[in-house]
Amino acid sequence: MSLSFDRSAALIAENAKFIAGGVNSNFRIGMAGGPLVFERGEGPYLIDADGNRLIDYYCGMGAMILGHSPKGVQQAVKDQVDRGILYAAQSEIEFEAARILCERIPSAQRLRFGSSGSEAAQAAFRLARAATGRRIILKFEGHYHGWFDNILWSTAPAQNAAGPEDAPVLVPGSVGQDPIDAAGLDVIGWNDLARLEARLAKGDVAGVIMEPAMCNQGAIQAAPGYLEGALAACRKHGTILIFDEVITGFRLGRSGAQARFGVTPDLSIFAKAIANGFPVAAVMGRADLLDLFVTGGVLHGGTFNAQPVTMAAMVATQKALTPQMYETASKRGVRLRDGIRDILKAAGIKAQVTGFELMFHVGFGLEAPAKNYRDLLKSDKALYVRFAHALLGRGVRVLERGAWFVSFEHDDGVIDATLAAVRGAAEEIG
């Protein structure tokens, strides 16, 4: 029997007179079954306003790597609230948080904390421009680095608007963006080293920003030698290489994708799973670059940067990210990923299930694994939305864009229940 979400719908409609659309992020609007209202989270589950207990693979858009109720994080936050909430000064807990990351992340000689990945990206752009004296930031189709006007371009462009693959044009992600902000931006396709090298040879690029594995759209690994080649090209042409590890950080390993792939960028940005749902982000990298905030006239500010309660959450989260926990969770994630692939194949549904242990992507209608954003445009998104809706009716919540996030709390029983729901959903849409 399919679950009902009537009370969620009623609450959204009632409160739309106070909150535009009844939601506080546009990314929450177009979800299968409509936006939901949740009462609480427990481990791998979310309990909604209708009383449905849903297995959750949104995981807070990737943030909840420890699940929805990690005791250590909860206690650390409660203890810090008793000591103080905001000092407008430094705290010892933020120094501990910084030490952990500098010891753990290869690129982190220095860092600065912020509140969101969008903010951290802006700080990285400012550093790159200050260090090089150049203006252009180069990004890639399908990669997302925040919702601000100067970077929200070509994140999910329609093919008829994006121009030719070998010469894509910038496509705004929102009505109301100022086109002047795009004057400092350029875009090319990802995973094509020759094209990247040719663009950098013009000598005007301050910074190249990329996801080291493309996870906002799909879950695509860089081609062999691509990351290494990108770093070498940036070195050759005096350009700053920036890795956006907002998603990959702490999902592809506790030292980030850069450690997993053995490529250390000049700058990195981290957020999401860094503090298991608390608003913490960081820009980190070479000491000479970060020190421009101190000696180079580069401004970085924020009232809530390194807010003590969020720092306590971050420290507790990082302490829980042990190699043993990664090993156990990764085995379960692989069993889920491969199980979905097998079920879809047996049901006669053409799909590519690709990605990593704790984050993977299901792309319907694809003949082969995608290599870049243009390949993903060939997927059958409408059929996948039907699949996601069928799963929701069976108590499993997944993102309509095809991404699945697995937490440490998705145990074997939860994986079994999920695979059973996948079988039922595949039969329903097949």
C-alpha cells in the first residue's frame, strides 16, 4: 500500500502565506510527492508529519554522514550551548577543529571557517584573483559551486541553450542574475584535458574550480590522468587549482577526494558532511594563499564564522569518522549500489548505476557510464522521477536527480528493506 503525505501537503499549503512556496530553499520544491514536513530524525530514518517512517537517502543533501541522531554530536552541542553560543571572538574549540582538518586534509596548510559552501567558494575566488592579479574563474558544465550570481552558470543547462559541446556558452541558473557578474567567468566541458590546457594557455585565468569527482550531477570519476593533468596545466600557466569538496569531502574518505585520488590542489572548499548537518564550511589550502587574508589586503568576514556550537559539532563529527566506520559503511553502500544495478537489469530497465561507496548515482536510459554533463543529458529523467515516487510510496526517500547518499547508520537490515522497495518500484514502473 502506498503511503499518504496529506498532512505534509496541507502544512506546506497553509504556511505558504508566511514562507514563499512553503519552503526555504528552491531545491526543496520539485520533490517527488511534493515537499515534505518532518517531525524528527532517527538514525537512517526520517519521520514525517503524517507519521511515515522513511528510509532517507537524501541524508540532508549529503551532509548527514553519521545519520540523523549521532549521540556524540548531540552531546557535544548540548555541552557547548551551556558554555556559550557566540562570542564575537575566538574559542579553543575552533582551534581544535582547525588542527583536525589541517592534519587530515592534504591541501590544508591553513584554513578559514565559514557557514556554507557557497560562501567558501567566494573566498576561494577572491584569493585566486588576489594571488594572480587575473580576473577569470574557469568552471565546468554541470558543476555547482553555490547560488551566487557570479558562479550560478551552466550548472544544469538545457542542451538547446548550452551551445556546442566544444564551445559551450554560459547559461544562467536563475532569472534575475546580473549578466555583468558573468564577465569574470568562463565555462568548458569537464574531463577533456586538451581543452582545459588550451583554455589556460590564454594566460588570463585566475582560478580553475572543479569537483574532483562530479557529484552534483551524476557521480562521475575523473578520467585517468585528468586531475593530475589539470594540476600540471595550472602550475604551467600560473593558475590556482580549486577543488570543490563540498560533497566529496568526507564521503569519498575522511581526507577527501584529493587524498583518495592523490592530487593536492592549491585551494579546497569543504562543507556538508564536515559537521553532520551543522552549518560549517571551510576554505583551505596553501599557507601563502590563506595568509593573504592577513597580509595581502584580502577581506574575509562573517558574524557566524567558527560559531562555537557548530565547531563543537564539527569536532565530534570528525572524531566519529574512523577508518573502521568507513570500512563497514562502505561495504553496505557497495551492496546497495550493486544490488540496485542487479534489480534494474533483471527488471529490464536500462540504467547506469555508478559512483562511490557512500555516494552513487542511478541514471535511467543511459547506454554507458557518463563521462561528463552532456552524457547525463541523455538520461530518462521523467522515468527516474516515477521510480523515485514509487520508492517514496514504499517508505524510501531518494533524490529525483538520481543521487543516493548513504550514512553510517544504514545497516544491513535497512539495506535489505531498501532493496525490497527497489524491486517493488521497478515492477511498478517497468
